[in-house]
Amino acid sequence: MARLTLDQASAIIDATLAKGREMGLAPLTVAVLDDGGNLKAFKKQDGASLMRFEIATGKAWGAVGFGKSTRVLAGVAADRPAFMTSIIAASGGRLVPVPGGVLIRDAANELLGAVGVTGDTSDNDESAAVAGIEAAGLVAEV
């Protein structure tokens, strides 16, 4: 079974932040979790606001927990709000169902973990996450 390495997680974060700078985004916060939902690496850019750690990890945790990107979970929340509210409550509030939580897979399609990005619009957060994952030589699943 493949495992997400610290070097891979660090590469994802650095490339995500570089993409954010290239796109002119607001200060980003990036969390990378392994396939068990454990924090592997984290960075918060200078100027990022309070609660960004919780939002970034909540996006990544939701993606890993459901095995689906948070863009998909946002659709579930829109279609079935009572269900998503229940899941958020059951998770102790850890799940953040908005785009920016992207699954990380290897070339064999094995789940390695997820990255959560917050700081700009959810769509921009997601774009930066995808760029970071791909720059690390891995596969982003949105």
C-alpha cells in the first residue's frame, strides 16, 4: 500500500502556495492529511485570517472521510441539507463541505490523502490545490 510521504506533502504545499502567488490570491492556508485523516503537513501564509487552520483541515478531512472532493460534498449539501447538517454534527464540526478539499491519488489511483486550501474564493482554493498536487507528480481528484 502506497503512503503519502512528508516530502510529497511538503511539495504539494509549496506548489499550492506558489500557484496562489502566481494567481494573485489572498493569503492561503494549506493542510495535507494522509489517508487516515492525520495531519501530514501544514502552512499558513502571513496575513491569513483566524480559523484558517480549522477550515483547511476541515476541507481535507471531509474529502478523506467521504472519499470525495469537497466540491462533490458541496453538491450533497445543496441537494440534501439535513443530511449534511447531520454529518457535520456527527463529525464534531470537522467537515467543511465547500470546494477546496481535493483528494490525492497516485498513478495507480490509490488514495494517499487530501489537501485542503482556504483563503480566497473556494474555486480559487481548489485550483491552487489541484496545481499543488499535480506539481508533486500526483493525481488530483476533484
